[in-house]
Amino acid sequence: NCVEQLFDDDKVNVSKNGAFAEEFAISIRDWVMELDGRIGESNETDHRYKYVGAIGLFVLHFQIFRVLDKRIFRLLWDVYKKIPCVHLIGNVLFFPNEFIIVRLPNVQQLLDRKSQIAVQQQNQAWLATKTQSLSRDVQVYSATVAAWMVRMESNMERGTTLMEDLSARCILFIQGLLYAYSISHQVRGVMNLHVALSKPMTKAAVLSVCRLLELLKAIEFTFHRRTMLVTESINHIIQHLCFKALSCISTAKKRIMSDKRYSERRLDVLSALVLAELSLHGPATKERLLIVKLAMSVGTKMKAFKEDELQIIEDTLKKLEVISQLRSKVRQACDCSFLYWHRVIFPLYLDDLCENVTDTHRIHYMVAALRDCVPQMYAVRHLESSQQLMAAFDQEISKNFTDHLLEPLCRAIETDLRLHIHLHLQLDDRNPFKVGMRDLSHLLKVKPVRFFDRAINFKAHVEHYLNRTFYNLTTVALHDWKTYGEMKNMAEQKYGLTLMESHLPSQTLEQGLDVLEIMRNIHVFVSKFLYNLNNQIFVERTSNNKHLNTINIRHVANSIRTHGIGIMNTTVNFTFQFLRKKFFIFSQFMYDEHIKSRLIKDWKFFRENHLQTDQKRSKLVGYSLKAVRDIGLTNKEVKHINKAVRAVGYISNAMGYVRMIRSGGLHCCSNAIRFIPDLEDIINFEEACKEENLSSETQTAAKNLDNVINNLAKNFAEGTEYFKMLVDVFAPEFRNSKNMHLRNFFVILPPLTINFVEHSISCKEKMNRKNKVGAAFTDDGFAMGLAYILKLLDQYYEFDSLHWFQSVRDKYSKEKEHVAKQAGSRDEKLQQTTSLTLRRLDQYLQEYELLFYSLSSARIFFRADLTAAEEEKDSAKDRGELC
């Protein structure tokens, strides 16, 4: 539409302008002749694209003036003698090298059938010749590109002078660009002509083309790696080239100004040279270079330059144009987006890489060439979203990777490991001099390949495959565990693969976490597990796996059966040491002046207003909590409080652990002693053997049996005394007068319970969310710890005098009544809000009730019905009876 529009109007008659038509034709002819001299030569860059532009101008010339210059057409057509990039289809010129189509006017009249056949034959002959010489061309290009890369990486040799240094760098940069264009033209021509002529490619030709693609991306990566050095040199090279051009222009200006004959034409030439000088005094932008070209097209008239000077300035301007646009030209020359239409060669490339493990790092270049296809996908319009095309492309390439490289690599390594381990069997000949050898470790050393938004790690994929295979096959045949263990060691020695242990249980399937490990790391255990009072089970707080570990009575019983009953006393001793450290932190927390003064003030307020509050803390609900939160502590002191609160939680879990040890010991002893009919009347086997006059060996065995049975019976009967032991150890110190700062501990329990309930509800609500970080459904250790500390301080009666839980029930009952009165409204939104509020109040009330029941249950373990004085009195009474 652009070419076929009307250019004539009332003011300007373009089609009748003979001078313009003649100048237009001369310009096209000169441009085509210049391009014809560069196309197919070693110094060709983007001239093929410009050649298509020249054809477009030829079509525009014919459309405007309706004159067909056969000489220009013949120049355009004869390009096939240098490169086979032209096909005639109807009146269309087809360029398979770039997949470009240009429609020409009535060209069938200019060419006979014989000429068209000659073109087709020439193209086929060129393709056959190039296909046969591809392997040789690959060797030549590999050597030349490698030498160029070495010069680029070696910080580029220095010349004797600065000018020589800049000239050498300029030539080096341009040489790399010329190599890239030459390789790109050859690859595009071969691959696209195979498609255009419907000629299949041989495997050797495909691999040679892939090697050329790798060299193309290697050139681009070299420019990228040396970006800092190129950037440092570019500006100096541009200044040097501008200086050379200005020198030539200055000489021409002097020559014109020395001629005293004046004419307007001479003045125009001089003005053009001045304009070119002004344009060169500045950055070498596209606009300035265009102005220089236009000015020089006028300035070269009237023999202003000599032949050698004209050649120098032309070469200088060409270098200046290339250097100033080096980045974009390198990107254009190394662009491999055309590979999208030829991606069928990629599986064959991967197969060869897996079969002939040589230069494995070059796969990064091939994947980089595939990545060039992605930017153009953003412009697709035939789909709803470009993401669909990219997803399909990603899936296809990933499948090629898996099917043609990763899976064959995994199977080959597994087979090799099996053959190494089973060398004692009758195997085929594995002599590397006869059957060859592949060192697959080179593929495992390749760095992860980046494709789209992920990295393909060959080594990690093989490790995962072997881990999965060895584990699955070991579970099927457990007697083969040693074989797979040897294969795992061989994989590490030969291929450097770090495989995981199978971790198959060597004992019972319910062995669980060992008590010894818990005992040695009890500080870690109490912080990472939560206690359930009713079921006597510990549940892991968080885990990186898809499951949570649990520890119950059976696990403890299994450990006791494995290590012996003596481990129970050792575990309690470890727990004692742990509790002593945490109680020190707890004491520091209670000794803090801010906390101590607030508790005294709170207790004083309660005593003064107990009649008004009906001996309850209902009016103080939230008061103590706010007091603890807002008493103006520094960040350091707040951290200290949080640390102390965590210490109380750890104490609680430690007490739950002691209870589980006690229950596990009872479980283990009961299972071991269940065959004894009556524990109250145990037969003495040693005496029975003596009465029967059995041998001394039998009597010794009977004595050992009596000792075992008595030990089991003793531990079974005394298993309930661990809590009493821990109370008796710490109680005197807690009730000592020097620890008077602990006497108001019971006052801080209301805000602590509020904190616990809010935290518990928050954890339970996270159970229904997708992100379950911090979720938990039980934490009864808190109640166990409170009951234990209250027992140590002998403050059960003081805490009961607060009537805390009853005041909580009254408070929530009043709030529910108040909300229920608003439920009668007809406003639908208000009813929904009311319903949610009632549900929230019920949830809080239920959580307080659960805490109350857990605390009441925990108090039973410590005989909370007696005070310290009453216990002492009972103990004295028992001692008197014993006496």
C-alpha cells in the first residue's frame, strides 16, 4: 500500500520529473554495485539486508515512473552467482536465507525459462557443495574463532604507540563481528535452503550446523565477558577514527580554499565538508553519521579528494559506523531466533552429546541459541496470550532434555555401576580398547543449564534418580541392601555423586526417636515439640517435610527395652540439670523491678477491692495483661521477658517428658512382667532350686532370674515417684526467704493465661490455612508447667483465691448476653456480625475451659489438695507410724 500510493498532486508532479527519475536510477545502480562487491566476501556484514532494501527501492522506482531498467534488474538478479539466496516463484523474489519475499513487477518477461532453471540448479549445486564441506568449514571456523577469542581474553596485546593500539583493537572487534556474520550467513543459508528445496539433512550436516551455532554464541559470550574492556576502548577508538576522518576532510578543505576561482558549486562542496566536520565533532550517533554520509556525497564532487584519500575516508567511516553500533550489530549477527523453525535438530544434538561425551560445556551455547527464540514470542497475535506459546516451547525443550539426555544419562550410569559391582559374574567384553569408553562424569561436571525461569542440573537429576531407584529396590528386596550400598559408594568414588542414606529401619518399625538422643538434646526437644496431656504424645512444632514427627509411650518403651531400665534415672537427672538452668532465667524475670512492682500493685488493688469484685478478678481481666505489655520496658527488657516466658514453656514440656518417661517405663515393665501371675506373691526360684538339690549352675541362673524379676517389680511399683523427686529437690529453694520475689507469681498467671489462649487460638486457626507456618492443635505442656511451679511455690490456695477461671466464665457469659440482645435486630448485616461475635466468644470460652481442665488434671500429679504444711504433717505422721 505504501509503494502503490499516488505521489503526484497539484503542487508536485513526481512521476514526470525526469531529473529525479535519472538520479533515482543512478543511486540504485551505484548502491547495488557497491552491495554486489561486498556480498559473499569475507568483509560482508549486514549487506544482505540492505540488498533487500535495494530491491524495494527498485520496485518503488518502477511504481512511480513505470520504467523498467533491465540493466539494474540484471544486476539484482545476478546475485545468485555469488550466493544462492534467490528463487523466482511467479513474479515473486524469495530469499530463503532470511525468509523474505519481495514482489516484483512482471519479472517473468525479463527472464526466460532457461535462466530460471539455471538459478534452481545453481542453488542445488551450492547446497550440495556446502553440505559436503561443512565439516571442513567447522574446523576452519573453530580454529579462527578460537584464536580470536584467545586474543580477546588475553587483554588484547598492546602496540608500540597509542594509535597502533587503538587500530589493533578496532580491527579485533570488527574481526569478531565479521566472523559472526559469516557463520550466521552460512548457517541460515544451509538450513533454510534445505527447507526451501525440501532436501533432508544428514546427521553429520546437522551436527556441523550445531557446532557453527555454538561458535556463533561463543563469539557473543566473548563480547559479553569482555564488556568492561570493550566499553573502555570504544570511546577512544571512535575519537581516533573521527580524528582520521577530520584530517582527510581538513586536507580537502585546504585544497578547495587554495583555488581562488569562485563558484556556487565549489561553495556548496566546501559547505558540505564543513557540515561533515561539525557532525564528526561529537558522539558518533546514527543521526550524525547519516549527516556525514549525505554531506560527503556532495563533498566528494569536483575531485576534492584524491583516490587514496577517498579510499581512506570511506574505510574510516565504515569502521566508525560499525564500532559506534557494535553492541547492536553483535546482537544482530549472533541472533539465533531462526532456530525456532529448525528446533527439530535439538534432539539429535542431545543424542550425540550423550553418545560422544566431548566438550560437554558447549551445551550452554546451544541452549543460549534456543533462548533467542523467546523474545519474538512476546509479539504473537494468533493466540490469546504469548504465555501459551512460551509454555508449549518450554514443555517441548524440557521433554527433549529429559528423553534424549537426562534419562539416557541416568540409565547409563546405573548400568555402569551395576556392571562394576557384578564384575565377578560372566559379563560381556568391557575392554575399552575394543568396545570404546565413555566418561560420563564430564556431563555431571557441567554447570546447571538455565532455561526460562529454572536451572537444569544434570548432577542433581542423576542423584535424585539413583536415590529413588536404590531406595525403591531395597524396599522390595531388603537382602540386597549391601549391594546398593556398594553401588552408592562406587557412584561417589567414580562420578562424585553424593547419594543419601536409605534410612531404612534396622530395628522395629515403631522405634521412633531414641530416648538417648532426646536426653542429650533436651533443650532442642522441648523447643521443637508440643505436648498433649490426654494422649501423652509429643508432636513436632514445625517441619520441612510433609509430615510431623510424633513421640508417644510406645517409642519410649522401645528405647527403654533397647537400653535398659537404668536409662530412666539418667533421663530424670538430665531433666533436673535442664530445669535448674530454666528456673534461673525464670527467677531473673520475676526479680525484674518493672514486673515485681506491677505485680505488687496489681495484688494490692485486688485486696483493696475484693469485696466490690465479689472476690473475683472479673474487673481485672485484661488489666494485668495490659500492664505487662505497656509498662514502658526497653527493647532489651522486653526480649528478657519473652525469653523468660519461653523458659516457662520449656519447663512445661520438660515435665511432660518426665511423665512420658514414667509412663513408658511402666509400659515396658508391664509388658516384661505380664507373665508373672501375682506380683504380691512372687516365687523365689533360687530357694526352690536349692530344695530340689539342682546343680549350682541352675541355682545361679535361678538367682539371676530372681534379681531380674525383683528389679522389674520394684521399677513397676516405684514408677510414680519421679514427680515427687523433682518437687522435693526444688521446693525448699523456691520457698526460701531469699526468693521472696517469687511470692507474687500467682498474680501474673491471669495475663499469662490470656497470652496462652490468644496464642493457642491463633495457632489453631492457622490449621485451616494454606500456609500452615506456626499452626498447632495442642500445647498442654503450659498447664503442666504452671501446676509444677505453683506446687514448688506452694501457691495453689493463693491462685484459687483469685477465682480466675470463674471470673472469665462470668465475663464471657455477660458479653454473650449483651450480644444476644442485639440479635433480635432485623438488619441482616448486624445479624451476621452478631453471629460471628457469638462464635468468637464461644471459641475463647471453650479455650479457657480446656486450659482449666488441663490445669486441674496436671495438679493431680503434684497432690495439689495439700499445702506444704499439710504434707509435712502427713510425712511426720508416717515417720511416727514407721517408728
